[in-house]
Amino acid sequence: MHFGIQNILFIIALGATGFFAFKKFSSIIRNIQRGKSLDRNNNFGQRINTLVRVALGQSKMVTRPIAGVMHIFVYVGFVVINLEILEIITDGILGTHRAFNFLGPIYNILINSFEILAVLVILGCVVFLARRNVVKLKRLNMKELLGWPRNDANIILTIEILLMSAFLTMNAADWYLSTQMNEWPHIIKNFHIEHYAHSGVQKEAFLISPWLSGWMPNNLTYVMYIERFCWWFHIIGVFGFILYLPNSKHLHILFSFPNVFYSNLEEKGKFTNLESVTNEVKAMFDPSFVPPTDGTPGRFGAKDVEDLTWKQLLDAYTCTECGRCTSSCPANQTGKLLSPRKIMMDTRDRLEEIGKGIDKDGNDFKDEKSLLHDYISPEELWACTSCNACVQACPVNIDPLSIIIDLRRYLVMEESAPPSALANVFANIENNGAPWQFSPVDRLNWATED
């Protein structure tokens, strides 16, 4: 154990990362909680089964095999390799080196696994970068991804490649030092780095490192600097990734699990009833019925994000912008303006805008904008056929259709602004009891013999 200035700097960096990450995630949770209440605590067993199958098992990702398999590489590698971060944090705080090597053979298996997964993560990220920038898949190059969304994807993939490369190089340098250092005893004495020679790490603990170590310079001092640089680059990169995550579409790394757990378990195509409308109908049939109220008039449908439920807002933050929903949307395929992915991105952007306003002006923040009209146009909403293709395609069970329906309800019931074709249908239903422009008394004329 050798505690020094490096460990003090590490503790400061760790504390700062924790502070700023907690602050940002707290604001995101606050934004989500501004949504309307919704009870999704029923059917616990079914929800656990859905979580295991969809979120952990990636069952909906592998419906597109290439992307699915590469995503599993990145997903499993990211989760498992981050176990190694626990050791780095321990070493950084205590001044130890390879603190977990007391696990013996288990440690060897872990390091071997980490190195294999690191290579697979790099492979997956390279494939994803090629699909976006070389092959240029249509769903990954649509207009709603221009600018920051496209850059965000490239940035995060590049960061992951750099982090995994630093991890492998760090291991290679460490392996080289631990196996060769006895040849330069004066280096050990001058730099106080006996921990490399006596870390207890066995040669077989590394699988990829011996091959990479062949590229190391034949100078232990240089190799030591390489190992320390990669150690710091890796952990500072991880800290930076944590701080970057809340501002990125890759927030789904954390939010996909609760989002899948709280999925809508009802059959697709089953719509919810508006409580405000239900209360109106009850009052019509029962004059003694008194609708529950909190003192504020209820709104039919949704105009802004605060009219949506907390689950719909969680959906927006969970969206990874993969575009599977949009590529499955028949309206989008036929050239309509609707893109379910854009619906989710617009919802998140609007919620973030309100959150920043609250940070600046407090809970009384108001502006002249709304999700409907300022972000999402009626033309987009009315292009939707309510087919649920977007819901079925989403790998993390996001429900863009529920937002579309709530916004359309507001257009019809608050603004009285349905499309002309629907306005005629509504008028016919009101006057004739059917969608057609025929009197009820003529309804059976088709059966009359000439």
C-alpha cells in the first residue's frame, strides 16, 4: 500500500463526480415527478418477468440480429467490466494495487472475462459507428437526428472505444511490469513501485495483455508511465461518462430497467378512459354524483408535458433514439410527417426546457410555449393510425402512442380542432347515431326489396 498525492487527487475527483452527478440526476427525477400520478404497482410477478425478458434478456433487441448481437456485446461488456471499477476505486482511495487479487483463481477468471468483453465492446462500437457513418442506415440518419443527436451517438461510441482501449493497455503495461520488474531493482527503489512486482497477480490472470505487452517499450520507466496514464485516463473517462450520461440519449443505460418494469401490461389497442370524461358521464346519469376535485379544473387530454403521466415522461428520458419505432411506422413509411422517435425526443426536450426554467425562476416558472404546437404539430398527430407498431418495436417498451392519443384528445376536446373528415364523423354520430350521413330510420333500407 502506498498512499500519496495521487490518492488525494483521486478522492477529490470521486467526490466531485458524485456531487455533480447527484445534482443532475435529482433534477431529472424532479422533472419526471412533475407528471400526473399513475398506478403501475400491480402484477408484480408479471412485471419482474417482463424486466428479466426484455431489459436483462434483450429479447426485443435481437429481432434485428446484427444490431442485437452487437448491442449484447456492448451491454454485457459495459455491465461486467464496470465491476472492475470497484477495484480501481478501492486502489484509488486506499493506495493499493490490484486490491482484489486476493480472490486468487476467481480473480484470474474475472480479468480474463474483462479482457475478452473489452475486445467485444470495441468490436460492437466500431460496427455501430460504421452503421451510422459509413453504411448510413436510413433510420439512423433522419432529419430529427441532425446536429446534436447524431454527434451524441458518435461521441458516446468513441468514448467507449477509448475507455476499453485504455483498460486493455493498462492491463498490458501492468502485466509487463509485474513480470519483468525484478530485472531493474534500481527502478523499484527510485520510484517506490514495489507494488507492481509484489501485487500477487499471476501471469495467467491476463489473456489479451501478454499479446499487447509485446508493443511495450523495453524500458520499465516508460511502461510505468503508460500504466499510470491509462489508469487515470480510464477512471477519469468513467467519471466524465457518468457526468455526460444525464445529457445523453444513453441515459437508457440506467432508466431502461425501471421503464420496462413499469410497462403497460394491458393488451395493445386498449385505450384508457379520461377520468374527467368518466365523471361527466356519471354526473349525467346520477345527479347526486359529486366529481372528486382538487380545486383546479381538469383538462381533457394533454397540451404540455405536465399534463402527461410520470411514466410517459420516464419514457421520454429512456428513449435511445434508435429509430426502430419510426422505421416500423406505416405513416412514416408512406411519407407522412409523423416520426414516433421525434415525439419522444420532443417530449424530453420540452421537459428539459421546463426543468431549466424551474432551476432559474423556481416552481412558478411559466413560458408561452407548450409541447403541442410549439414542438409537435397537429399534422404529425393525425398521421398516426394507432396501429401500435411503434410500441411493439421499441426495445425498452416505450409507448409513443399514449402521448399521441393524449395530445389528440386535447385538440378535439379542448380546442375543437379535429381534421375535417373526423369533424363530419363526429357530427354524424351526434345527429344520426352512426358515422354515416343517413337518418337512423333509413338504416335498414339496404334490406328492402325493390
